Amino acid sequence: MRPLGLVGILLIVCGAVVLALRGISYTKERQEVAVGPLEVAAERKGFIPPAAGVVAIVVGLGLLIVDRQRRR
């Protein structure tokens, strides 16, 4: 299988995981400040919505179709 097909399969698997988990949340950055006995932490969070999983699956399927047509 060519790299285009492998990227397509990877996108399909990642998209399916995002859909199965109904989105994925992650921490973008974390800042901590310690002044004496006081500690203050700030986090910025991000979220990958399930719609991104659907888009990844569609693009992955498209890449697989293109890969198969190129092989002919």
C-alpha cells in the first residue's frame, strides 16, 4: 500500500476514535506560579468536536479511493 492509502487509513481510525469518544478534550497550556506557600495554576483547554471525526473519516475514504484509482 502506498503512503496515500496509509494516511487515509490513519485518518479513518482517528476519526472513528473521536466519534466513539464523542469528542476529545485536551490541555493546551498550563502555567503555574508559586509565591511563597501560595500556588496558582491556570490551564487553557481545547476540544476536538465529533464533527472533526466525521470530516477525518470522509477525507480518509477519499484518500483511499484516490489511491485505488492511481494503482490501476
